[in-house]
Amino acid sequence: MSDVMIQALWGAFLDTLTMVSVSALIAWCAGIPLAVLLVTTARGGIFAAPWIHRPLAWVINGFRATPFIILLVALIPLTRLIVGTSIGVWAAIVPISISATPFFARVVEVSLREVDPGVLEAAQAMGLKPFAIISRVMFPEALPGIIGGFTITLVAMIGASAMAGAIGAGGLGDLAIRYGYQRYDTTVMIAVIAILIVVVCIIQFIGDRSVAYLRSR
């Protein structure tokens, strides 16, 4: 492989890293509040409010039901409005974030629902306020599941970032399509696949170790 192509691979790797990192940060910051809102406004929740829970659940289900490649195209006007362009790394961050946030919110919701009701009842009996129960009891108890779900979300984002390369988002997916597929360069295709496998394995390893540490505390 030529030096030029190695530099192109490195640049594409950094682009993918940027797309996934920024999208992951947005998904984390938006997904957790959404999940807390889903759990606490559900029937029997701390702030039970079905008129909030149902519409929110429908919106989240709507985004989750839409295939990413369709969402990618459908969000082009919104992407242009937010970042001023529909191609490139920053343009890809918008649909990746919007796609990953509802998925992560549902994962966090499941983790929060699995908190032992007896622990919550004990916290209420101790006189803790609702917000204290959420921040000091529910969230710490659900944290291993949340981290495990975030690891899955990160891996899904890497797949989405590669898919975004199909419409000129840049990154490893774009490089694989332009050189590996359109120019029949098998070496580039194999290199991209190898890099993606290594990145996913590293993320999964870190996620698994983090979950194991949190469960052992």
C-alpha cells in the first residue's frame, strides 16, 4: 500500500473517530434524560404522566423504526439547517446522533426499570425526594446496564458512520466505497474492515471491563 493511501486511511480513521465521538457525546447527554423522562412519567412512575409518556414513546419508536439509510436522506434538510451542508463529517453527525439517541434512551430505560423495586421503596421510606431517588439510587444501581448499553450503541454508531460514507460523509466507509468498491481496490477494503474490527473489539473490551468493575463494587 502506498504512503498516500496510508495517509488517506489515517485521515479517514480520524474522521470516523470524530463522527462517532461527537455523536456518542450527544446521544449520552440526550438519551439519559429521555430515558429518565420515560421511566418517571410511565404509569406508576415517580411523576406518572401518561400524556407525556405516550407521545414521547411514539416519537422514540418512530425514529427507531426508521432504517438509518432512510433517516440519513430524510434528515438532509435538517442537517443543512444545522450545519450548513449535507456532506462531510459534521453533516453525518446530525443523523447519527438522531438515530442513536432514541436507541440509547430505550437501553437506559430498560436498565432503570430493572432496578429492584425494594430498593426504591426503601429510599422512599427513608424520606428521599424524587430527584434524589433518581440521582442517588436509580442511576447508580442501573449504571452497569447503562454502560453495557452505551457500548452497544457505540458499536452501532461505527456501523452507521460507515453507512454514512455512502452519501459522502467521509470516514472509513467513504474510503471503502470510493476505493475498495468503485475502484476494485481489495487491499483498501480489507484494511478498512480490519481497522473497524479492531476498533469495535477495543470498544467492546473497554465496555465489558467497565461493566465488570461497576458490578464488583
